Amino acid sequence: MSVHNLDIKRVTTHVIQELKNKGEKISALTAYDYSMARVVDAAGVELILVGDSASNVMAGHETTLPITLDQMIYHASAVVRAVKRALVVVDLPFGSYQGNSSEALRSAIRIMKEAGAHAVKLEGGLEVRESVLRILSAGVPVMGHLGLTPQSIYKFGTYAVRAKEETEAQKLLDDAQMLQDIGCFSIVLEKIPAALTKQVSETLTIPTIGIGAGPYADGQILVIHDLLGINKEFKPRFLRRYADLHTIMTNAISHYVDDVKSREFPNEQEAY
């Protein structure tokens, strides 16, 4: 028996907080287009992230860096049109908020106005404090993102687990506390040790959403294409595949090709 909170008409940042308060885990997934977002929303997740991972799974880039603000707005608009219930959070892409809080605010306002999003997410701690404050001052909800921050991949040079050493772990704890103190409604923790996730989640009053961060976060998020097994190449330890759509889709399409070649499709019933 599934225990989805489908009685909640609209998931808001307040609802997300309530779930943490009563000890109920938060389910989150990514979506980047209308058709997929409709399915994800109807299945009962509380939070849909229009991630800059669209750069990888939708556009085929190696990193998240190339995707533009205009492209993020395009993806987010499609998702917002599909969603009736979930909270829709949109990533601010690389270069649209770092180092300039005025630009960060402009980017966030464009996402809220042009896409109809409910909140924005951005990566980093102390480095982005001014940007976060500026966006919050305009009444835009902000989700933080600490640990492995893919937009900084060239600084790290690897997608390995972050914050294993004490100094980096302490900085992450300080950053998480700071993000909560200035008003973020939630924080994504990516690829950090489970024990650190536990510490952060128990210290903070706002919800944490984990990806590759163990079972102690207040919620979990995966990329929808990974969960459904649409892409075969990506096999990190934290990923659980709930379907093998790659095989199902390949078989269906090759069956179609065979039917066209053998004149089986379309048949008389399928013609006018």
C-alpha cells in the first residue's frame, strides 16, 4: 500500500516544512518537460526540481555548465504547465548568480515571472550569501545546495564524495546553518557521507533533501531518467533503478521498425 499524501491540494514550502516537523520523508524528482512532469506530479511526489541536469540528460552536454537561463526558463515553463500539485523548484544555471547579487536577483525574477516557478535553487554557501539574501528580499523562496556542487566541477576536478575531511565537513555545517539563518526553506545535500547528512539534518530545523547522501536526509531526490533506467551509462552507488525503460523503449521501437518493413503496420483497421 502506498502512503502518498494525495489529499494535499498544493504542496508549498510550508507543506515541505510540515512534513519534516512530523517526521515524514519528502519525495522529490527532476522533470524537464510537460509530458514527464504530468506523470511525476500525478504519481505523488511533493517536490519537482527542474534541474540544470537538463544540460546532461536533455541536451547531451558533459557538464551542467553550458545550459543558459533562457533554456532553463523554457524547461521550467513546460513543467509548470503540467504540474497541479507538486512544488516546482528551478535551478539557477551557472553564471546567472555567482559574484553579482543584482544579476542573481534578475535571474530569479525571470524564472518566477516567465516560467511561473514556485522557488529557485542555487549552489554554494558563504560565497553566494549576498545573492541568496538579495533573492529572498524580493520574496522568492530559495533552496540551497551543498556538498558536491556540479557547477563547480572544474574546481573539484572530480565527482567524488565531498566533505570527508573535517575542515570541509565543518564548512558544510557552517554553510548549512548560515543558509537556514538567512531564510532558505530547504537544502539539497549531494554526495556527502551519511553521518554528516545525519548531523546536518538533526541540527537544522529546515528540511534537507539528499542525493547520494544516505538515508538520514529529510527527503530524497533522483534524476527521473536515472530512476526509470532510460540512460544506461550512469551507475553510481546511490542510484536505484526502478524500471528498465531503455530496454522496453528499444524493443518497442525495433518492433515498430519490423512492422513497417514487413507491411504489418498500418493494417486495414488502422487505415481510413
